[in-house]
Amino acid sequence: MTQPILIRVEHPFAYLPARYRRDIEPLLICPQWRFQQRTNGSIEGNCQPHSFMSTEGDELQIPAGSADRVAFALRARGQVVDIVRPRPPRHCDQDVCIQWVRSCRRMWPQIATAVLRRPSALIEIESTRDRIDAIGTICRMLPRAKILVPVLRRAEMKQVKVDLQEYVAGNIAAVSGGNWQSECRVVCCTFRAWETSNSADWDLVLVYDAIECLVKTAQQCLLDYIEKGRFGLVRDFDALDLRSKLTLETGFGSLVRPSGSSFRQAQVAFASPPLLQIRSRSSLERKRQIWTDQRRNDFIAAIANSFARRLNGPLWDSGLFLDMDEPCSRWQTPPNVVLVVENEHHAVLLANLLPNWRLEGRTPDVGRRQPAESGWRECVILTASAVRQRGPLHHEIVINAVGGDRPCFQLQQRPAGRIESAGTLVVDFADDGDAIACRQTQARLNQYCQLGWLAIEQPEWLREPSDEPDIDHPNDHLSRVHQRRRRTPRAGAIPAD
């Protein structure tokens, strides 16, 4: 029987065997810019990788809040993972907790679970009213705990105090200076007052807006409360950059979502399209050559059609296995699929290969199609401009055929009732027709990792960072690409629809 990987949480850090460093490295390394002014007055920037993990003997030290993120990545690779967490503070009243949870809104049982099982956590909320409900719920669940509620602005702090009175029967005070004479169980304070507080006087700190703790002074305050319970409220956690996410996870712990899933991570798979020799150095001509390449469009359409119809064979032929023998077994019913392209011209070319898909561009009436068969879920082709108008995508599969050096879309939380163990699957294409295409593909992979998404499949050449010097002419790169791809271009491997 396989020995499980043990992740031991000891706030603010977690520990696991050092031999898994390479598996989790992309999740815990992000770029860090340093700027300095030169003697001539110009400002010079230098970007270096910043790691949120270190080696302590034969163990890796990672942020405690990243334990769920790391466990998810290891489980996606077929590993068995156990997380051992410390016991939470003994300020919970089980009977009060159960009674209050039954009477509060449906989303807050997840907060109850977090408070009962964890000494600290990030709690995702959706509105200002949700902040008050969440803080009030925790105050009611911990009737014997002294709770400090730091709020950045003085006026906002006073309003929070007024809004929380109904939850704590008026046993609440507000402090904006250094006067800590209040005997109230719950105290709201400004960040400046928080700096003068004594952690020994409090059982729990509950930060009104955890985003404000990205500054160094607030991080130092959190370190002073490292032996206490720490909870922070955050909005739009997925929209933060990787460095901000890891910083908050270091200070507070793992993310708790109202939907009940403490961590839902997108997965990224790179497919290798038929090798396209790009002969133009003009940016527009390069893109036009990629859009109009028939073999590449056939390849994209075959993958899109396979996901929509849940056909494993064409995915096997294209090299997409998704770490499973039957890739489409991830979905019990046909999934929602969106194919994102750069412009209407490319969208129309692909729509001709996918007759049952709906096409949406800047002009809704141009090329719009309705599915001709029953039993299909939403399958749509969107241009980049249409994606920007629609906002975050909610689909279960996003196929990114735009290229470039960064994704042009954001992902939304999955709809209720369609929750699987994995998050959204993003399918990208490892274009390697010249040095520019290779650099852009590598840049997209880096962007996905910075978003906290897990790359579960990519060609060998994309896994290993390139140490080759810049190449003057793009076509000089093709011979090296052939050597690195470890496969021959497939001219006839695209299955017929």
C-alpha cells in the first residue's frame, strides 16, 4: 500500500518531505520586481523569482495556508495526501455553535466548520453585508473569546461597531488610539491602534478586510498574534496575483469559500498541434498565418468536438490524457465548453468546422448559430472582445486558441450543483513554430502558474526551461524544436467528425 504524504501544519508554516519540491515549485514561486534609480536619473527594474518555500533539513517549509493548494496538486498526480492540523482554540461552545448555524444563512455553515476545525483561515465573502454577517457569526459562535476586529479606516470602524451590536448584545467597543481600558468582549480598532495592542489580551483577531494586510506593518501585527486565532475576510481572492495570495495564506491560513469547497483550482493542459512553420516576422502576418492554418484549425476543432461529445478517442489521438485512462470520465454529463479565439475571422473559420456550436463576436448577429442537436450543453465560440464584455467565464472547459503571452479571460466560481473534485479545465496549445511562438507559450504557462492554476499536462520541451540564447531569425529555431518535441508532426492524425 502506498505510504501517504504527510503535510504537517504548524502555523504560520506547513511541512512536507523535501523530495516533492519539484512537483509543487510552480505553485509557490512568483516574480518579484526590484527597482533602483541610476545616476542619470533613470529607473532600472530587475525581476527575480521569489520563493515562498524553503528547505529545513529533509522537509520543505511552505505557508500554512498553502497546504490545501499543495495537497490538491499532489493528489492530481495520483498521490495520497494527509493534512494534520493543530487543534483550534478552546473558545467554542458546541451547543451555541449548532444553534446559531441553524438560524444563520445557508452559506455560513462553512464558516462554522472552519472555526471549529482550524485556528485560522481566510474567509471569502461577496459583499459588505456579508462581512458583518461573517464577523457576527464568529462572535456568536465563540461566546467566551475576546475578539479584536481591526478595520483600516476610522469612519468604517465606527460603522462596523454599530452593525455588530445586534450580534453581541452591545458588548462591543471602538478604539482608535492607544486607550485599551475597555472591558468589552469584542473591540473594533483602527490599524494604527492595532499596532499598539497587546496580543496577550486577546484570544482571536478577525481582520475586516484581509487585503489591507498586504502591507508590512499589518504583516508584523499578524506575526505578533501568531499564537492566537487569526481570521481574515477577503473578496475576489481569485483575482489577486500569486504573490498576494501566498502572502495572505501565510498570515491567515487556507481559504474557505461560501460554496463549501475550501480550494477549487483550475487545471491546465497543453496540447501539441501539428508543427506550423511560421515564415513571417511581421506580428500581424504571423497571427494571420496561424489563424488560417488548416491543420491547426482541424486539430483545435477535433479537441473541442471531443470534449463536447465526451469522446475519448480523438483526445488520445491528440495526446491529451489528462492523467487519466479515460479523460472524459471527469464529467458525468456533457460539459459546458467555450472556445476562445482572437477575432471574428478565426471564429468563423472554426465555426465552419463546428456546425453545432454557437458563435458570438463583437457583432452578435454575425455568424451566430444555434445547436442543431438536443442534449448538448452550452458550447460556444467567443472572440477575445466578447470575453471582455461578458466578464469571468463559468464554463467547465475553456479552450484557449488566442495565443499571445497571457490569457485574455478570467474564471468564475463554478455554478452550484455542478461541483466536481477538480476545477475548470483550461486547454491551451503549445505552438512552437518559431522562437516567438515558443516564448509566448512559455509565458502563458508562467501566467497560469502565477494565477495558482495547476499545469497537469504539457510537452517535454515546455516542462524544461530553455537555456538557449535569443535567435535572430525565427526559422533557425525549427530544427531545435524538432529535436525537443520527441514526436513527428502528424498530418493525418486528426480524426474525421
